[in-house]
Amino acid sequence: MTGLVLVLNAGSSSIKFTVFAAAPEGPEPIASGQIEGIGAAPHFFARDAAWQVLVDRRWDGEDAPRHHAAALAVLIGWLDDSLGERPIIAIGHRVVHGGPDLAAPVLVDAAILAQIEALVPLAPLHQPHNLAGIRAAAEAFPGVKQIACFDTAFHRAKPWVADTFALPQRFYAQGIRRYGFHGLSYEYIAASLAAEDPALGAGRLVVAHLGNGASLCAIAGGRCVDTSMSFTALDGVPMGTRSGQIDPGVLLHLMQAESMDTDALTRLLYHESGLKGLSGVSQDVREIEAAGTPEAEGALAHFAYRVRREIAALAAAMGGLDALVFTAGIGENARALRGQICEGLGFLGIAVDAERNRANAPEITAPGATVRVLIRRTDEERMIARHALALLRDTVCAG
Ligand code: ADP
């Protein structure tokens, strides 16, 4: 199969994209970038695979793209001009929520679009933008197959005990479930490890995806067993600005004692909590580390503690652990914090080699430790491109 695969990730004010060439050994990225600040001060930026800047454009006049469709038109115009004759053969979309039923990537048609739309109440901050991206792409590329890949899909494999809250059963039936997110990242890491070392891929992994948004996932034999995020991307470990798991009684108390309404609680839990709320400095680990105040140190210590606790809980969900994998901005780069997380996990067989950890080496296991500790770069876009090509191949074969 020759041609290009365009991967789109449409957020509230940005469209991120990567263009892949459909090479025989799998999709190879040739350009990536984003249009950010849509609706305010848009900025279009793209690089090629060698990290050369291809475009860096800002608008200040009437012609600035004001909505997703306009931004996508700019992107498409640029792709047409810069990618030469190679046709776009598929468009893969990152979609945050697949609900209880969409458990794998799908070719988008009218029925699927309606199904994705019906899930907007479950992810009101993201799903409408993902939909806008799909609609705009369908208009711009009529006849090109569009594939939706869901952040929740990987987690649909987990057992009911890990999927339910302890609420009356009717809530589960209504879709109040522990969905989990970052699924494309976990799927990519699990597939990469399986390709690199089949025995490890068949084993028990805890993957810690620690970025601005953070979650962890227990994966056994390549399948999700449990994960720290649940109904929304608020649950689990503390994040840049999100609280992570919190006693629901705190919310009842704040509603009663401080008359906080939905908007006030949303602001508090999504934007003012986590590392930013605790440190009073920033959501960015580098700035918190540089601040060095007692509050900043406390924020990092709390984050490390909660991640450590989650690693042990997820190991328990699998009855043991073969490897711990760190990924995303903090997981790949924040050496001190990574070391702090692993302290005290010796009882599980986890010990980190200080030198290797400082060097961000791909494997940081201390000599003699029984659980491997790895650092891997995640690549959700490549995972989407692989799914898009696989579905395209299936439809060509079936057709
Ligand atoms: P997002 O979830 O927005 O994709 P990233 O995966 O880019 O986020 O992760 C962002 C986080 O990674 C920030 O907290 C940032 O401080 C942290 N980070 C990135 N590089 C480093 C570094 N060299 N040292 C410590 N923390 C880092």
C-alpha cells in the first residue's frame, strides 16, 4: 500500500497532526506539527522527520482561522503544496471516548459518527472537538477512509471487578464505568515491548504514563487488567493541575459548607489542584524542582508517593510484576522524581541503578533486581497510523 496517512488529534483550541508514509515495514513519520490558538491567536508550526522547521506562521488579521474547519483548511492547503503527488489514503483520528461498546478502532460512517456523538456527555471537554475534526476532514477529503481510534478502547478488556464502581448495578448499565484513558499510549508500549522481547510482552507490566495528564495501567499478556483513571481523566494519581483520586465526601462537604457549584468544583479539580495546587508554583515539574520551597518539595513527594502506591496496587491486580515502564514527559525525563517514585518498592523486587536513571537510559534496573525498570518513548500517533493502515487493508481485502 502506498500513499500517506494523516493522523489528527483535534483538541479544544488546537489541531495536532502527523503525516506518515505507508512504508512496507509500517508507517514512517514524514512531518508533524499543530495549529494552536484556534479562535484566539492561531499559530501554525510543522517540522519534518529530521526536525527541520517546515512552517512557522502566525496570523493577526481577518484571515486568521477562527474554527476547526478553517484551521483544517489551512492545514490541507499546506499539505497539498508541500507533500507533492503522494495521495492521502487514510485519516486516523484520536477520539477520547468510545463508551462501553467501541472497543477497537473503527471505520467512520454515519452510524459510527452518531455513536461517537452520543458519547459527548461522557467527555464534554474533548469529544466535541474530536467530532469537529472528523467532520471537517470528511468534508475536505471526500472518499478518503476515516478511522476513529479511542483512548478508552484498550481498557475495555479489563474484568468487571476493575470496571465497576460500588454503586447500584443500574449505574453500570447506564455507562457509569471505570473506562480509563491513555489507551493508545499503553497499546503502543505493550506492542513495542512484545516486538522487542516476546517473553516480556507476554508478562505482567505496569506502565506509568506520567505527563501533564498522568495514569498507570496494569497489562498482562498484552491485555489491560486495570488502570488508575476511570470515569473521567480526573481519577487516579495527582497530575499537573488535576487532583487525581479524592474522597467523594470532600466534594459533598465543599458543596454544603462552601456552596461550591459544578463550575467551581470543575475549576478546582481540573485546573487548580495537583502539582500546581500543592506547590503553589507551577504544574511543570522542572519549575517545581527549581523552586525548591517546602511546598514544592511536598508536592513532588506527594506525587511520588501516590504513583508508588498505584504501582503496588496494580501489581496486586496482576498477582505480581515483571516490568515497570516509565513513559511521557515526566516518565521519560524527570530523573529525580522517577528515583523518588521507585524508593521503597524493593519489597516488590524494584530497584533502580542511580547512574542509569540519571542518564535516562532505556533500562534502569539495578543489578540483581527481579523486576525490570524501563524507560520508553510513547507514540500514540504511530499507533493510530498502524490501526488506520490495518483497517484499510482489511476493507481492501474484504471488498
Ligand atoms: P502532556 O500530557 O501535555 O503531553 P508531557 O508528556 O509533555 O505532557 O509531559 C509534561 C511534563 O513533563 C511536565 O510536567 C514537564 O515538567 C515534565 N518534563 C519534561 N521534561 C522534563 C525534564 N527534563 N525534567 C523534569 N520534568 C520534565
